[in-house]
Amino acid sequence: MADLAYLALTARTEFTTGSATDLLWLAGYVTFGAAGLHPSMRRLSEPVPAGPVRLSRGRVVLLGAAMLVVPVAPAVSALRDHSVDLAVFVAGSAGLYLLILARIVGVVRQHEHTLRAEQGSQRRFRAIVDASSDIVTLNTAEGVITWCAPSIERITGFQPEDLVGTRSREFAHPDDSAIIERLAQAIAVPGSSAHADIRLRMRDGSYRVFQATAQNLLHDPDVASIVLTGLDVTERRQLSDELHRRAFRDDLTGLANRALFTDRLHHALLRRPDPDRDIAVIFVDLDDFKTINDSLGHQAGDTLLTQVAARLPAALRPADTIARLGGDEFAVLLEDTDEAQAQQVAGRLLGELTAPFRVEGRDVFVAASIGITTGRHGNGDPEVLLRNADIAMYQAKHAGKNRHALYRPSMHVAAIARLELLADLQRALERDEFVLHYQPVVDLGTGRLVSVEALVRWHHPRRGMVSPAEFIPLAEESGFIEPLGRWVLREACRQLTRWHQRHATRFSVAVNVSFRQLASAGFVDEVAEVLRETGLDPAHLVLELTETAFMADVDTAESKLAALRALGIRIAIDDFGTGYSSLSYLDRYPIDMIKIDRSFVSALPDPKDEATLIQIMLDLARRLNLPIVAEGIENQDQLAALRRLGCALGQGFLLATPRPAEAISTMLTGDRRLHLDPPTPTRAAA
């Protein structure tokens, strides 16, 4: 404004200072200074990103108009008869031409640079695709492959040209056809995408798992295809499957584990529609398995568990679930069943265990105790059902093992009492609550005492005298039988030594030995130490073992018994006739005496039965030159029958009840003769 005012004033008159024009100039310079000091001025030094040069319509029109100046200007000048300064015109035209040419060259160079950048990007993209571990294909809407990335040869073995023109689904596993259909439906809309795991066939015929991604880009003119990519996740899937297997499968046996069993039991409880068609839980616990582990080692125990796990499913239906809960405990879930059917299954499970198992070149016999409960006793709680089946299993063990028992609510109270008794039992030895009673074995012909059997009794401080039938099975199950057995052996040997020192008569003491004791590694050394400590003549010690005690591991038992015999000890089979294969092992083991089980003696009052099994046993014992003792003689008819059959030795309440050591000492002060009826002539005498 100041400049314009200055021009106007100087054109009309002379300019003089001090006018308003000077104020305008001053205001202008002040404004320039203020603008220069404003913070926004720093943006003038910032780089401006160069955008791509584009030849828009307006730009093309402008350039064209500029180029027309050269021919149009002379024409217009000629029409108006106006002369043009040729030098100025040529110079101006040349400058304008050069400017237009420079602009065009700049645009072309910019496009060449852009083209090179795009080509570089394409080369980088192709290199990335070629080096990719993914399958990349372009497909038509019908699924026909139109292009494959070269990486497909490295991944699948197929050449790209082998696949172009084929349908993608031809290479999917037949069992994954439903997944293919769902994937196709998910990408039906342009722009949509979906994912799925699909097994694809390799060139060698094998299948691998790929994480497939499908994207519908049919609407994109630059692609106009369905893009399929696939990442090989076979190893990842295998690892996932392995982790899942470990989470829900037992590593040793491959059976379901506790977590999977509990989950299936929970769902079975939810879907049982008919109360009359219940579910059942069967709890299986191998008898004396700890002893097998202790005698043969944990590796042999694992081998045995694997063989047991392979046998048990033969007793079940395909839909039944069997699991290993841990250790030697197994569980079975039966659906759509009742108590009667569950008991039949339990019987079949026991039947599967009757044949011996071959473990490290040895024959090993295994039995089991089984508890059964049904859903109506569980209140819909899987853990309660498992607990109830466990309680029933212990009831089966308490009843003699190798059998099954049904859960009843009254068993829960008994289980609590059993836990309390077990706690007291663990402390009873250190509190000196055990005592030994001795039951005589007598000559049935003369009535004279031949030997005594040491029987442990527990004098509980609150409950009084606890029956051995109540605490001995508990001691065996808990492992307490080993320290208790050592105490019984030492006390019996000490007492017999005292009797021998005080009385001139010599007789033997019999001590019962459990399977756990016999299988323990140091048992033979323990017996030898007791003999040295007490000074007892080994010939007067008899170790009584049930057939099941040494039938579980035939080879180990044979070597242990031979070592005991080498000490001078005698071995007796207790409860003879109730084991697995009694007669076939009499020759194999170093046996010195046989004790007939009381169940056979109890049948003797019936004259039809008295000369059958017992007669066979007596004849066998005579042929093997083995003394035989009849247990459980409770009445005169049984005594008379045994005398008629020629049985020389007997034991039972009729002859003498178990009694303290003092009572036996009193007996020894006399003639050691019990008051029996006169014997009748025996067949042997006849």
C-alpha cells in the first residue's frame, strides 16, 4: 500500500517525506518483523514430502496453451498489422519452450523413478514369496488354481505347473471335505476371509496339516482371485496332540488318567435320563502290588501294570471307560447299567487277572480287590462316587482280597473308623500294646503238645482286645505288617528259647509270614539275625506262609525259601488248598509241612465229604513224606473223622484255644498232654 501510494504521488507531484506513506512503510516493516518472530516460521525450514508428479487435465491444458503461444502470437500480430520485435519474441518463445520441455522431462523422470521403485518392490515381493514357508495360490471362484508361488515345490514336492488348472480341494484329505465346505461358505462375500486347519496331500502321498487362510479378492481388479495361503503346522499339531494326550492319558499304560475319567464321569452324571438305568464306578486295586515293586523293582512293577492295563479292557464294552488313577489303582465307568451288571463286570475283571503274568522271565500272579458304587450314591459329584467306590474296595480287601464289594452308606462310617484304627495301629508298636498268644498243635492220637503257633493280639487302650481279623488286613494294606512281623518273630523266638531253657521238652514255634515280609530284600538276613540274637536252634522255628504269599512271584519265592531252608528253618504251607495251583508247586518249593485249611475241616461232619478232598491231601502228603496238620477242629465229630482218615496232627478250639505264654508254661510243667477222647483206630493203623 505504501509503494502504491508512493507511485501515485510521484506521478502527480513531487514526493516529500513525512507523509502518511512513511507511516504505511513503517507499519509494513513492523509487520514483517513480527511475522519473522512468530513460532510458526520454523515450519519454513522443514522438508516437504514430495508427492508423485501427475499430469492432470488442467496441467495438460496449461502446458498445451503455453506451447500455442509461439505460433499464435505471430498470427495475431499479422492480423492486426502490428509488428513484433523478432528478437524479443524468439527469446521469449525459446525460454517458454525450454520451461515446458524441462517440465515434461521432470515428469518423465519422476515416472521412471516410480517405475523402478515398483519393479524393485515387485522383485522384493517375489523374493519374499519364493523364500516363504507358506503355500500361496490364486484361485477362481470355482476353486481352480490359476497361479502358485514357487515355494510350493519346496513345501509339497509339486511343481507349480502341475497344480495350475486343478481344483484346490483335490489335494485335501477326504475326511476334511466338511471343513472345505465351511471355508467356502465363509468367503462367499467379496472381501471376506476365513481360517481352518486342513490336511493336504504331498507329492509322496503323505498328508500334512496346514493352517489355511482364504481371502476373497475377486472384487479387486489388481488380483481378481481368491487367495489361498497355507502354513505347515504339522509339528505344532503333533505337539499340541501330545500335550493333550499327556494331560488326559496315563503315560505308562496309555489309558485315560484321573482328569479324563473325572470329566467323563461328570458328563455321564449330567446325561443319565433314566434313574432305573444308572451309571456305575468300579474301583480296582491290585493286591500286594507294593510287595512286587519291593521284590522285583519298579521297572518290573511298571511292566506288570502295563500288562494288567492291556488285559482289563477285554472284560468291558467298547463304550466303557477304563482309567489308571495312579499307582496300582484303576477305575472303570459303566453307563446305562445297574448293580447286577456292574457286579458281572467286576467278576470278569477278576477273571482276566487269574492267568499269570510274565515279567522279566518270571511268572507273577496278581489278584485285585474291587469296589463298586452306582450314581444314586454320589449326589451327582464325581469325587464322591470315586470315594465311595474306594471305600467299597477296602471292604473287599478286608473281606479277604481277590473279590468285589458293593458300596453301602454304612461303609462310610466304617471307613472313618478304619482311618482312626490305622492311626492307632501306627503307634501301637512303640506303645507296647501288642502281645503274643500261642495256640498248641497236638498229636491227635496221644493228645500231646507238638508245637505252638504264635498269634499276635492287640490290647487297645480304649477298645480293649482288637481282633486280628480287624487289624491284620489293615496292617498288610498299610505296610505296617513288616515292622509288626519282625516284632512277632523276635518275641516268639525269645519266648521259645526261655521255654527250652526252663523245661526239658523240645518243641517248635510257628510264625506267620506275610507276602510283604517274604518279598522284602532283607528278610532272610532279618531271620538270621533274630536266630543269632535269641540263640534259638533254627530247627525249632517254622515259618508259615499262605500259598498266595509265594505264588505272586514264583522264582523269587523259591530262592527266598531255599535261603531260609539253608539256615535250618522249616517251611509250612498255611491254608493249604485255597491258593491258585497248590498241587503243582509242592515239588518245586522246599516245603516241610502242610496245614489243611479250616474250610475243608468244617465239612467233615457230612460223611459224604469227609473222604474226598482231605483224603486226597493226606495221601499226597504221605507220598511226599510231609507231615500234615488239620486246622479249625471245633467239635468231636470233626476230630473223630480226622482220626479215621489217619490225620496225625491237629489244631483248633476243641483241642486248645490261643493262650498267653504263662498258660503254655503251666501246660509244660505237666506231661504236655491235652484231655482228648480216646482215639479210634485209624486207617493207617489198620
